[in-house]
Amino acid sequence: MRRLYALLFAAALLCTGGAKKPVVDLRIHGEGIAAEAPTFAFPVTLLNGEEAYLARMPLITQREVKSIYPFAAADGSEGVYLKLDSHGSGLLQQYTMERQGRRLVVLLNGRQVINLIVDRPVTDGIVSIPRGLTPEETTLLSTAFPVMGDTGGERR
């Protein structure tokens, strides 16, 4: 039986070329409230120094990202548009319709990238991260997700 497992494992490595996908832990958390802590919210210090609470459960993760479109930001950092799948689009639309004026906090591999304020409902399934990414992070995202406009097309 062990031989069979070893053979299946070796075949799986050959089929994938042994290459691992890059580690991308993308999480977009909605704003929570202190009364929900510690079960449903956790305290954070935002990039501007403000104290806030975020919902423990992320609204969007890398699983809902269908494709990306990176761009240079005006401040010298980089930004990216995230095109979400239908599940992520629905979650984002509901959150942005119900919670205008609240925050969305973007974390990439544990680093707080940007704090966004919901100013209108998002109905097109696209999240804009207008700045705050490093070139290395943009490259990481570009290797993990299809880039809109590339001839490879979008996944899913």
C-alpha cells in the first residue's frame, strides 16, 4: 500500500512539474465593532494610526480572485485591480450596499496594504487596491493569478 501511495505522489509531482504555486494569502476584512470582540472581531491599528476592529472572518480571500490587473500608482508604489468570481462579487456588492462609510482592510501575506473606505456600492465585482503594493508583491500576484489582457485568459 505504501508503494502505491509513493507511486501516486511521484506521478502527481510529474504531472505538476514539481513546481509549487507561490504563496498568496490575500484577505480583505470588513470593519467590525468592539462589542463583537473577541469572538467575531479583533482589534487592529490601521495604517493611519487609528484603532479599529475587523471582522475575524475575511469578506474576500484569494479564492474569490478570478484575475488581476496591476498598474503603477501615483505615489510610486503599485496598485492592482482584483476581478472577483461570482461568489466574491456577490459578497462585495452586499457589503458595500449595506455598509457605506465603513472600512475594508486589505492584507497580503499578513501585511496591511491599504485601508479602503466604502463610498458607493460595488456592483462590477472589481476591487481596486489603488496603491501600497511593492513591485515584489505585484509580481507575486501576477504569477498566482491570470493577468487581465494576457492571452492566457481568465481562470474559472
